Amino acid sequence: MSNSNEKQADQENEVTTVAMQIILHAGNARALADEAFQLAKEENFKAAYEKINEANSNGILKAHQSQTQIIQDEARGVTHEPSLLLNHAQDHLMTIMSEVRMTKQMIELYELTVNRK
């Protein structure tokens, strides 16, 4: 294998690894947000907010950190071949970021209604 082919294969492996890490961490954030919502339905708001915070710090943040190297490479002019998997991973992350945000807002709203009873 030539140097050029080896470099391209390494970059493809890096992009695939990053994409899978983004999907993994974003999925963890979604699961934590689901747990938070269930806790809120049980009126355990303190634990629900802790789960939302965990979704952001152990899911969303880690997913963002996973893609940092790819973004920094692009900023330095190091390009990667377009990757459907990376596009999917970033779409997955953005969707789950919205879900976590909306779950937090629904918990806040539900807490207000419970406290007004």
C-alpha cells in the first residue's frame, strides 16, 4: 500500500471512529433524558434535573469533544473525504441536543403545574 493510500485509510478510520463515538455519546444522552422524564413523572424533580445535567455533561459534551479533532483538521486545511456516517452522526447529535433541551423544558413546566396543586 502506498503512503497516500495509507494516509487516506487512516483518515477514513479516524472519521468512522469519530462518527461512532458521536452516535454512542448522543445515544447515551437520549437515554439519560428519557430517564429524567420518567423521574419527573414520578415527581422526583431533583433526580430528573441531575439526569438532564448528566445527559449534557456525559452525553452531549462528550459527543462534541469526539468531533473536535475533525473540525480542527478542517480548520487547518486537512480535509477528509465526505462521510455519510459522519453526516448521520452529526444529525443524530443535533436531534438529541434538541430532545434533551425540550425534555428539560417539559420537566420544568410539569414541575410548575405540580407545585401549583
